[in-house]
Amino acid sequence: MKKFLSDHLKIVVSIVIIYVMLLIFFCTPTNYAIIAPGGVTNLNQAFTIDQVEMDDHFYSIYVYSQDPITLFQYVLLRNNPNYEISLMTTRQTDTSILDGVVQGNISKIASYQTSLIKAYELAHIKDELITIDYDYLGLIIYDFPRRINEISIGDLIIGVDGYNLSESNFEDSKSLAYQREVEYTIQRSDGSIYTYTYQYQEDDVLFWFFPSYDIKDANPSFSYSDFNVIGGSSGGLMQTLNIYVSLLKLNLTHVKIAGTGTIEMDGSIGKIGGIREKIITAEREKMDVFFIPESHIDDIIGLNYSYELVVVNTIDEAVNWLYENVIQ
């Protein structure tokens, strides 16, 4: 063996160098993140409502994301217009895989709660027997400056500067909470309560909050039939439409309806990430209709799609479009 290595030292060294270079090329992480086209999920599996057959016309769109990507992935995909590559943000670099899982659950639960409340309230206008009763609890912490050791993702802010947030609403709570110096009253997952005085420092990322609700009663009753269904805050609009149509047992024409956008308690439809990749995904999956928040209309210039694009600002606009175009 020693003689072989001595006789072929240059070749062995060259092979080792090439191997190391290939390993670096294929495995070395960069400081870039990627968003890629994904797929669709039929929303009739997300909820179970007593004595209600969930409608099967509505789909949420998901995309694939990864951060960081490898040097190989960057070189391979950087010029592909179907993929969005960008430098990682401070939030991304500070977020571990476990943190990402917890954050995903937070955004999904908040989206489910808001979708249910808005759908039941809208359906109540048509049928007074459909009701929902809930309490607003406060602000779930989704992200925060990681220099702070006292706070954890998933903690619930129940008070701001001595004011009880349960007496407010999500939008007003955020206005109170976003201050350069503020005292939070926080409830941990184990029920314990503590206070933390936050003082803004240069380069701090902003706190990121989701609303927390306690849905005390609903008629008809509901349950989350499959919490593993792919979704999140960006599925809020389509979840709300699916629940609304199902509650009222409306008949739709034979059409596959997809879309994206958050749902807020005031009925507004908010922006999401990966909009271009979702437009591409909907085309690949042969959707007939795609709902998009009006705030994203300039982001999809130059994309080709064959389905009907429906631009909305509010959930009322989306519901009205259904009545005018696909509800029989």
C-alpha cells in the first residue's frame, strides 16, 4: 500500500483535491435562500363541521422554501426565472429548524382561528342559526430580537404598559405593542406570568405577532380534522371561502378555485411570500380560478397564466365574486 501511494502520489493527491472541491461545491451552504414552485392542497380535509359536507372546489397553494441553499443549488438555479433566490434576512439566519417548526404551528393555528371566525360571521348574515362565540386573548410572539433571553417563541402577550389586551383587538394591540420602550405582561405556555420591559436597540428585528383567540362555542360545531394539511397564514383567504360555502351548503359550478392571501379580522386580505411561484404552481396544477390580493398585482407582471385571475382587497369582494360567477 505504501509503495502504491509512493508511486501514485500525484494521482492520489489530485483525486483528494478534486473530491474536496466537489464536496465544497455540493455541500457548502451560502447566505442565500430560495423559494420554488410547489403544489396545491384541497381544503376539504382541513376542517370537520358537524353535519356539514366540506366543499371540494377550493385549494390552497404552497411553495417550497429552503435557507440556506448550497453553492451547487445557487449556481444551478440562479438564472431560472421560476425560482426566487435572495440573500437571507436576519430573521432567517437567527431562526433554527426547531424555531421554524414552532413558528409554522403558530401561523397555522392563528390562520385557522381567524378563518373560522370570519366564515361563521359571514355565514351568520345569511343564516342566523350559524353562530360563533370567541374571546380575543392577546398577541402570540412569532419572532423577536434573539438577544433577549427572557422571551420565547409562542409566549402570549396579555398586557402592554398595564393595559389588558383582552379588552382590545389585534390591530389595536399591535399599535400598543410596537413601541421603542414598552412593558409587556407575558404568559408562558405553562401558565406562568411575568413582565418584560423592552427597549429598542439598533439592528433589532421588529417583534412579529399573531392573534390568539379562544373559540368558546360554534353552531354547528367544528374540529380540525387534519392539522397536517399543508397550509399557513397565506391560506387564510381560501380557508375562509371554503368554510363559508360549506356552512351555507352552496352549490358551485364545476371549477377548481385556488388562491392566496392572509385573512384579517377586519376582512382585509393581506400580502404573502412567494407570489410569483404560487402563480406558476396554479398554472401547473391546472386551476380554473386564482384569487390574489390586490397588493400583489405589480409583483406578477410578465407571468403567463391561463386561468381567471381574481384580484380582491377584502373577503366580501371574494364572496361577492363567487355569488356572481360560480354559485348556482
